[in-house]
Amino acid sequence: MKFLRVLGRLALMLVVLVLAGGAGAWFWARPALPEAFFRSVTVPGAPGQLLAVEPYSRDVPDGARAWLILYSTTRIDGSPAVASAVVMAGENSTGTLRSIAWAHGTTGIVPGCAPSVFAPFANVPALDEMLAAGWAYVATDYVGLGTEGGHAYLIGDDAARAVLDSLRAARQMDEVDIAPQAVVWGHSQGGHSALWTGMRAADYAPELDIRGVAGLAPASAMPELIETAKGELFGKVVSSYVMKSYSMFYDDVRVEDYVAWPQTWLANDMAGRCAGGMETVVSLAEAMLLPADGLFSTAPDEGPLGARVRQNVPNGPYAMPVFVGQGGDDALVLPQVQAQFARTLCDDGVAVTYRQYEGLDHLGLVAPGSELTAALMDWTRARFDGTAAAGCSW
């Protein structure tokens, strides 16, 4: 009977895929391998080294110029790696430019899912305002997106290194003059990355002057986020990314301890696609075949996985002000959980600015026209101007 149920689920999957756009979609809805530029260097031992630069034009706004760079970084075990990033500045900008280090949200966990490969400026708030202010833009793809090596999804230390080393490398460019002063912005997964960048900045890259970090709907209270998301359709896709990535980077986390067959096959298949376009349609079709409460057969807050997730909560310490922006209608990152996270940081002595925007959901928070834009720009200007953050603000 169990075998028949398995066959029934697999058959239903094929039906769903046909309805989603044809069974052929399952075969071709895979990210293409990035171009040779991403694979063309030997990995050096020292992090933050600029390895290659080429002009970049994909979706670059009018009045801006951009470059794609490769640079060296390190993984959580200290091993060397290569990452890519987009560096952009206003066409007429001159002098030494302070920068926004952008940490992107969830796009997938395989090389073809790098933002620079398919959608470099998706869900980036205040992009025009940033360039108009005369700031440079430095946006890492993270290791394993674009480049090889595997992507450490929601593993904070790994992301922080990639962000900090992208700034180090950008400062070595001849094409633009980047100052050591930077503010880090990030959304969702990238909000988690931004917060971790603030935590690691002083000891990992002390020569940089990180003036503040802004987490926009950040994946902050991670155990609660995974619990909330696991039964949602896209949350099941996110769960597959978490499970695949954590099992790759932590030897004590094993997929088979948390996911039963045939869910293991579905989880692995979803983890091989990006979060965007037809690939997402196919992954969501597969997610429909998972149990209503998600892919986990063992609770993700138990055992090694639960311990590793808690290890990656961005609880600090922070030596700079923190901005947390949150949509009041966010069903993925819950506003009440986010507000409690911000209050905990404040109680720990962090200068937190918390802003919640009613009527905005997870993506609406960073969409054009969002109320967030003005507040984020004002807060960032104050950081660059050297204005002291006056305690916590709600």
C-alpha cells in the first residue's frame, strides 16, 4: 500500500506539471550554467582580493555604469573561495564614493541563480535614490551563486564574509574609487546576511568602516521563520533550500534524518531550481505534492538541524546602529516576531531603528513607491554624516 501511495504521488506530480505548462517544463526549467567569466580563475588564499573585472550592462539604470567582478573570500571553515559581485556608480560621479553593500534575498542555491546572471536589481529598494545621492552600489552574489562551491543559504558567517570581501575587492578597482565607509542593506535572506555582516565586520574586515546595517524583513528569528513557513507553498521551497544547504555545510545535519522518501526526491529537485520565472512554477507544483505541514518528517527545531539554525540567529553583538524595516502584512516573516527581535536587540544595548509599514507584505516592503524608501535613505544619510544614533526608535 505504501508503494502504491508513492506511485500515486509521483503520478499526481506529472499531472500537476502538465497543468503548470507541460511535462517538458520539468526537464528544461533548470538554471543555465553561468558564463566562463565565473569559472576563470584560480582561488587565492587571501580573502578580499580583486581577481577579474568586466563591464556589466544587464538592466543597468540610465545614468549609471556598472562592472561585474570576481574576488576571493573564505567559507565558514576558513577555506578559500571565489565570489562574484556587481559594482555600480552614477555615470557622472567623481571622487571617492561611499557605498551601499547590498545583500540580496532568496534566489536559489545553485550557480545559475546568481542575481547578476538573470535579475541583478530585483527587489532592491531606493536604487535611483542611492545613485542620485552619489553612493556606489556593491552587490555580492554570495559564494555558490554564479561561482562554484555551494551556496550556504541562511548561514550567516559565510554570507557576511562574502559581503565584506566584496567591499574590499571593490576598493581595489581602477574604474571607480570606493571609500572604506559603507552601509549594508539587505532584504529577507539578505537582511539576515546584512545583520551578520554587522556582527562580523570588526573582527573580519577591521579596515572597513561599516557605519550601519539595515535588515529589511530580515530572516532574524530563524526557528520561528522556518516553523511559520514550512506549511506555506513557497515556504516548502525555502525548506528545501535550508535542508540541502545545511546538510552540505554541517556534517552533523543529514537530510534523511529530517525528510522521508519520496519527499527527499522532491526536496532535492526543488533545491536545484531558482526562485524566479518558470522554475518557480515547477517548484511550486512539486511543493503541492508535499504534506500540508511541509517536507519535514522530523521537526526542524530538533537535533542537529535545530541547533545549527539557532546558531545562525543574528543576535549580535553589533558595534554600529541597526535599522529593521518590516511589512505589517508580511505572511512569511511575521511582524510580531520581527518586533520582538528588534526589542531584544534594543534591550541588549543596540541602537535599533524599527519601522513597520502597515499594508505592505514581504515584497511590497521593497517595491517602488514603498514608504520604506524615504526612511531608509534618511537613516543611511545620517550614518554617512556621522550623526549619532539616539538610542532606539519605534
